[in-house]
Amino acid sequence: MTRPNSRPFGPVPPTAARTVRCPICLDTFAWPADGVFYERNGAEFLPVDLTAVTDERKRADILRSALLRCPNPSKDSTTHYLPAVYASYAKPLVIGMVGGSSSGKSHLLAAMIAAIEAGELLPYGLTCRPVDFNLHNEFLQSRARPFTMHGKKLEATKEGVTSYADALLVSSSAGTWPVAFFDIAGGDLGKVGKTGRFLAGAGGLIFVVNPSMALGMSTDEDPSPAVGGIDRSDDAFATVLGRLGGGARLIDVPAAIVLNKSDRLRFLPPVDSWLRLTGTGQVDADQIRAESRDAYAFLHLHNARAWLRPFHECRSCTLHFVSATGAEAVGGVFPRGVRPRRVLEPLIALMAMVGIISGPEAAEVGKR
Amino acid sequence: MSENAEQKLGYRDQHGRHRTLTVRHGTAPTPTGSGILARSLTSDDGVTVVKKWLPADVVSEQAWLCDLLENEARAGMRLAGRFPVDYPAEVTHLIGYDLDGEEPFVLLAPARGKPLAAAHQLLVDEQLRFQVSLLKGLLILAEAGTVHGNLSPTTVRWDGVAVQIGDFFHSAAVGDARPLRSLRSSPMGSAAGVRQPTTSTVTTGDDVWAVGLLILHQATGSTDHADLANRGPALRALLEDVFTEPAHRRPTAAVLLRRLGTAPQLPARDEHMARTIAEGQRMFDRVLAEKWPTSNRPAPPMPSMPPSATPMPSRPPRRPAADRPTGRPLPPEPTKPASASSGGLVTPARIVLFLIVALLALIVVVLVLP
């Protein structure tokens, strides 16, 4: 029974066939109405027997954390799974974190998820729930909390990982979207391989600029890659931009450029003023534009034009000063704790550009 | 650190770049207030710096004190950015900082002179030199977009030639949201905007009150500004409107210097940097316009940048979120050319037209009637 506007016990997989694009293998397939669902058991995936579960509330609860094995019609990927609720809402949004090794993508994503978990999107009219409870809990326990609560520096993302790191159901007055976050190793992003395949289905990109590479502002734990000069390009940015757009002059994937680790720049105008701002709970297109303009001019001033490419090549693109950590790590820890700054601003801009945050003001974000 | 133990200090310099300084000789730590300690350190090649830091146990118990060192570093960076060459003697010189370790610290060039609180009473012929130098210091702060926030006999030094303003622990940038609870109640340290916060953001006028008190105190030994009317005419003229509310109505440093018949020249700004930034702004605007040629919303006017260490183009909103109006200002109505057909306004053209019509009607009436 389909009840599109009445889900007292949470979403259920659609009973009518719906075509879905898998964000991992990029194949499209008809979502099976009565497919076999699985549950995680450590590293294993075990089938869930729902035949005897007739109670609607119980069934919905089981399905909240259940997974569907992607049929991968082209048979070119290893076995992978999608959340059972993936096809139950509006077209899923895939957000990719793009940046070289040591750019801070993983710390940024961990700080974002922690801030969302702390309710910092609520003032914007956004509520978030996990798509895959087990995966979300695992992300919180292994990534977000060790970092934000215990001040531990995260290990680099493993190469070869092709799946999303976490996924949330984001609801606004405009609807509900599954939003999947991909955090692929920087080394993999610089190559044209399977691991970056999700990019072709991405609905939003967060390009992460490392000031060590772009500005030459290094530390002992994050040295500049080139001795005697600064590498003036970013393989991850170049490869990702090269994979998108299909040759069109402008890429129609909303993007946000994040000047990460801005704590290193926190005493330099105008970074100092931007980093002190806190979210207002309202989308302000003019303010986002002013910050974008400042960040563009700042990167231009430091001859970091390679990191401005997404702005030139993506039709909708904003720029942001962000610090996922608020401080430098010393010996693998943050002695004074972690103090993330403005980590949700890029995500809010992206959500405005894709329409999750709606309204006339949000519609102007990334435009004039 | 024992007095001669070698110590390597890793820090960021005025450009935000990582540096290391090896120091050996050090003086005993002395408290500077608010839990912050200071000591002089000298390297093997004879470079002496002053390190101000918070001990780890203080940081763990009173983490908010780190904000004081953050303010010191921020002000120093703004000043160093505005005066990359010919750094003025009237303000302390930041060498670097590391505020992320267990014992956050700033490094400063050694201070000159003595705090006013410990200096001798200024001689009459010193008074004018002192006033000019102090006001020049105020001008320098304004140029760097910095407000000291605690100018007092302990934070202002005098060496007989020039003042030196230091201890920027309570400083802020012009345009910052004004802290809700701020500063001290020291006899001199009542930078007015704090006492009566009639503006929601920090302005250059905030320091003017405290500068006026310092001048008044050095000239008369009193800080009773209410008694200014009974002082000599020169002092009255100099300090006119200095103790006025709100802060932005007080005279600027440049005005006060003109009252003393002087206008110190400050080093020129880095024009190359300003040009490059302006070039970046233009590129941003052009690319955006090319990507969205049909967007019908006009570009928002960018507020002009107040003086700052690095003249960047636009600023974040100066008011805190809570102070901002909830509604957005409506875009300006497109201007319409005045015409006879447009309704509403009585214009000279309309009056002339009305008179012509009335005259023609009168002629018709005269001709038609028998």
C-alpha cells in the first residue's frame, strides 16, 4: 500500500518501481518493490527476513537500518549496498568532498556531521536523521567524536574506499532528501579510476583548499609539498573538474570552495572577521556573496589561481573561510581541543543552491 | 626553562609563516595580569624578544584567558600588515605567535620606556611631545583598524621622546561586535563606548575617551573630566567633545592632532597589494556576471572597508546577528524618467503643461463664446 503523504512509522521502500542511480557504481536500476534487504553484522551483511513481520511500526523500524544490495547491472563493481530508504524520498543528493591528501577533507566532514548532530542546522529549518543508523553511529564513534570530543587528529582516509562515509535524511519545508557524503582519499581523487566514480552522479561538490599547498602556509605536521617553492596546481581539483561537465563550458553541479585550515590565517584580514561570524539561522545571499568575493580576492592575492578553477568552471559556486579544527595539531592531538569554525556554511550554501533550502533568498545563492 | 637552557620556539610570523627561534638566555617570568606571564629571551646571536604566555595549568582551568593572547596577536598582525616597512615606534611590535600549543604565547620586540604609571611627572616641555606622540599612536591604531580597548597608565609607556602602546589583550577590530561584558574598572581604563554601549560595534572613537583621560591626567594630575571647564583654554580646546557619547561622535585622532597644529605623515599603504585585491574583486564580479548574465538582481553594494592591516574589499556584516534587522532592505526602485504620464509627483514640467492646457482652453472659450 502506497501512502505518499502519510508515513506515521517512517519511510518504507517504494512499492511502485522507481529508477534509481546508485551513487557507488553509477548504474541505474529499477528499485525492487519486494527486494531482499540486509542488515549489517560487523563486516558482514545478513539477509533480513521480513515475511513474518506484519506489524507496520516494527517493519518500518527494521527497514530504517536495512540495506539493499545494489544489482550493479553492468557487473563492474564489488558487492555494495544502499540504504533501504534511499529511494523513498526525493532524488538523493550526493555530496563529494574534493581535495588533495592532507587538505583536511575528513576533518571537515567529521566537524560537519558533529555540528549537524548538535542541531546547528535546525535554525535553518532543516532536520536531519541518519539514513543508515549503523553507518552513522560508526561514523560518529570512529570519526566525529574522537576528533571533536577528544581532540584527536584523524588518520588519513584509506585509499580504495568507494562508498559514502555517511548519509542523512535532510528535511526542509521543501521536502526530504537522502544526502550522501563521499570522502574519498585525496590520492584516489587525483586518478581517473573507480573510486572517483561517484563524481559523475554528484549533486554537490565541496572543494577543499589546503593553505599549505595553495598559500605555502605549512606546519611541521602539514608541510608544503614543494621545497623552495609552492606547487601551483592541485591534482584532485584538476582531475575532478576534468571528469565533470562532459565538455560543456560550465559544469552544472553546485560547488563550494572551502579555504580550510583558515585558523592559520585567523589574524589576517579579512579572514579574521569572517571566522568570528557565527551562523544566523537565515540564508543571506548577499553575505555569502561578500564572503565569496573576499575569499576569491584572497586566493588571487596569493596567486593561488589553480584553486579558483571551480568558481570559473561551475555555474553555481560559493567560497568560504573555514576551519574544521580551529587550531593546529601538535603530535597528533589538539592540545587546546577542537574549535571548528564555520564548517556548515559551505553545506548551507550547497543546500540553498540545490533547492533543499528554498525561498527567494536561497535561490540567489551562488548567483549575482 | 632555567636561565641558560636552550629552547626552540616554533611560531608563526607576521605573514602567518612557520618559523623557529632558538633562545638561550632568559629573565625570570613576571606576571603581567590576568594570569599571563612575560619574560625576555635572548638568542645566541643577540636577538632579544619578549615572550608572553599562559602556563598550561592556567589554560586548562581558565581557557577563556587564551582570548587575551589571541587579541594581542590579532592587533599585532593588523599593525604589522598595515606597516610592513617603517614600523611605527608608538606601538609594540609583534614578532610571532603560537596559540595552539599547551602553553600559548606571543613574541614581541622589547618595549621602550616605562609605563606612565611608573614614569616621572611629565615636564611642561614634555607635555606637547607626549600629546602628539599619543595621538599619533591613536592614529596608527585607527589606520590598522584596531581598537585598543584598555589604554591606561599601565599599557602606555613613555621614554621621553615617544609613547609606546602595548598590551593589546582587550583589543578588537573596528567593526567587531561589541563584547557584552567588557574590560576593567581601572581608574583610567574606562574607554567610554564600553561604559555606555550606544553602538553595537567597536569604533575608533572607543579609544578616544581613554586618550583624553591620559592627556588630562598628565597635564593636571586629575582624571576628573567633568572639571574640564575649569582647566586652561588650550587643554579645553584640545579635549573638546572627547568625553562625548556616543563614541563615534568624538573627534578622530587626525582632528585632535590638527588641534595641536600637527599632521603626522604615516607610511603609505601597500598599493601593490591593494591593486591586486581590487583586480581579484573585479575578476570575481566579471566571472559571476558572465555565468549569470540574465540574473535580474543587482549586485549588492559592498560596504567600504575601514582602515585595516590588509585592505581587503568587503567586510562581513559589522553587527552581530542578534542586532541585525530581520527583514532585508528592499532593492532600490528603478528610477523612472519624469514624464507627464507618470503619476503622483507635481513637477515643473507638469505645471507648465497644465498652464498651457489651461491657456488653450481659455482661448477656445473666448473664441467660441459670442
